Amino acid sequence: MIVTITGSGTSQGVPVIGCECKVCKSENYKDKRLRSSIHIYYKGKSIVIDTGPDFRQQMLNLKVKSLDAVLFTHEHKDHVAGLDDVRPFNFSQKKPIDIYCNDQVFKALKREFHYIFDPKFQYPGIPKIKRFKLDKGIDTYIEDIKIEPIEVMHYKLPVLGFKIGKFAYITDAKTISESEKNKLKKLDVLIINSLRIKEHLSHFNLEEALSLINELKPKEAILTHISHFMGLHDEVQKKLPKNISLAFDGQKINLSQ
């Protein structure tokens, strides 16, 4: 399995429009963050988790030639806004793109991208998708790839993370129940959100993320969904334990499954 961080930033990305802070003005490529997403290549399948506003650029940056499935964590715009840009994959693959989401996300997609679903707007240029339902506690499969949804809470909004073998991806979490935490133990790699240094209403801050990592004890942990308030990448990285790192766009993680 090859996991690529296609975006490691929070909803505004980094740099933030109009901001003059040292992080936003940094010339280090590790301080330039598109909206949070990952690409997974596993067992011959090309899978993306979330199609945020930067989805098109992320696919171009990674030179992704094919797409088999999209998994959606939740319905916020920084995680779904780029869905329209599956169209080139429709054209090249000559088939709909499989999307996996729960009912609340699907309801939002039908509202935000009504022209995909409304028969009045059907014509060859619109995105073509095929929806598969996700639910907490029910495993799903992309052919022989087992996907285990993990429910976390983004303040009061349920969000799905995903576990594939000994790898898990969690974003936009503030709390996780004990039963869901138990599914995240004995991992080789955990990617988990960590917004900033100060506490936040709906996201783990750095201290909370590190505490959870210490509790779950993955072999390696990578922090994502990072804002400019976290600080400069290289300065923060020096303070982290050896098995914990800040994500950066384009980072590749190779896993043996």
C-alpha cells in the first residue's frame, strides 16, 4: 500500500489569503498546505479520501491517471467541493466513479451538486458517479479491500475515519468513543488531525492529538489538517517524538499489509 498526503491543510489551506504571518510567508514547501485529503494505491486500486476544493490540483500534482473510488469523511465543503472534477476520470475510464459515503453526506452532495442527480440536467458533460452506502460499524469492500469505517465526532457532527488493515486515517475529530478507539489499536500507521497549538472547539489541538497517539500506540503517527497557527513545520517537527511527524503535501508512506 502506498499512501500519499495530497493535502495536509485545514479548511483555509496554508498560506491563508491575505495573511502575513511567518508561516504563510514561509518559502518552505512543507509549509504550503492544500486542503486535507489522501490518495491510496493498494492491490491495483486507486482510491481518494475526500475531494476538497483542491482536488483537481492534487490529482495533477500526483499525476493520478485513474480513479477507482472516493471515500467521503463528511459533508463540509473543504472535503467535498471538488467532486465535479471527477469528470476527466469519467471521460478516460468511460464509466461512473464509485463513491462511498453515509446518508448525511449523500444528502449534502445531492443538494450541493443537484445537477448530477436531477434528470432535467442530464447531459454528457456532467460528473457520473455510483454511490455505495457507508455506515458506522459496517465494513465495506472495494473488491477485496476491506474498509472499516471509524466514527469520530467533529464537535456535534459525526465524521467517518477509515481503517484499512493496519493503517487508519482520521480527520476533523475532537472526540472518539472508547469503542471506536479500540478499533484504532495495533496500527502500523495512524494519520490523525491536529489543527494548532491552542485548544479548538471541534478539532484536536497538538496536545490532544499527542495524548491520543500515546494512548493508541501506533508504530508511526502523522499529524494532518494543520493550520498556520500550528507554527513552522521544521520548528514543530523538532519538538515531536521520533515516531510522530507533521504531514506535508506530497509525502508518501509505504506500508506492508
